[in-house]
Amino acid sequence: MLETHKLNENGFNEVAQFKGKLSTAINEALNLLPEGREKSIFKTKIEEAAFFGTKAIASKPGNFSEIVTY
């Protein structure tokens, strides 16, 4: 049930592209938001989305070299 996909070079490149593009969009959005509860929740949800996006890329066939099962 608990698995870790060890990224290969292709996986690392895709994750880097994903995080780079996402980071640009997030920074632009954060500049528009006032400080407060809503901005804090936005940051938390974006971190969660980035985690699951990265996980999806890591588990895509061709992006990992090994699967470690715990």
C-alpha cells in the first residue's frame, strides 16, 4: 500500500518543469492576495496540490527506476 517511486532522470526533469511552472503561477497569485486566513489556506492547498502533482508524475510509467514498497 505504501510505495515510493524512485525518480529516474526523465522523472526529475518532469518534476522540475512542473514545479517551476507552478511556482511562477503561485507567486503571481500570492502577490494578489491580502494577508489573512484565506491566503494561508490557499498556501496549504497549493502545497497539497503540488505534492499530489509530483506524486502523479513520479508514478507515471517511464519516470521511475524502482518502486519501494513498505
